[in-house]
Amino acid sequence: MSDAANPDPVHAFIDQTVKGHDVVLFMKGTPDQPRCGFSSMAVQILDHVGAPFVGVDVLQDEALREGIKTYTDWPTIPQLYVKGEFVGGSDIVREMFQAGELQALMGEKGVNMSDAADN
């Protein structure tokens, strides 16, 4: 049981990570070597929009893999965070990207995106 006096160390790590970076993707594998199709798709979308991001491999730690699901009450991985805010999983990221909403969200949040997205 987690409480304010004794916070869950996994949730504390997740909280610190999402607040310490503009864009964080909790994923299976690494950005260079995704270990599932959904994580791979999310990486490709982030690369395409030119958003610099930190990839956190949940396969390295069972507690982290379960903890990220309870942190957001979201059952699947990958999970994307922008400026500390949970955006969604791969389906939501893909739909937002296709509608131009992901790029708009990044811009609204002040994420510095590279010009690579224009190519």
C-alpha cells in the first residue's frame, strides 16, 4: 500500500521521469530496438513529427511494467507523456497524429520539434 509518507518507488520514478522530460514514451524495448509493433509505431510517429523523446524500456523491470499501468490506470504499453501529461497509448497516438492533433499538442505544450518533420 502506497501513501504520502511512504510513496511507491516505482510511481516515484515514473513521476520524476515524466516531469523531468518534455516527451517520454514508456515502451517495450528501446527507441533503437522496439520489441513490439505498437512501441515501434509510436517511435516512428514521434520520429516523424521530430519530437525529441526519452524512451523507457519497461521490459527491463517487472515492477515498472506493472507500475506504469497503475500509475495511469491504463492497461497497455506503450504510453506517451508530453510535459508531464498522459496522452495515451499507440492507438490514440496514431489517431492524434493522423488528425494533426499530436503535432498541435506538441506545439501548444512548447515542445521543440526538429525541422526533420518537414522533410
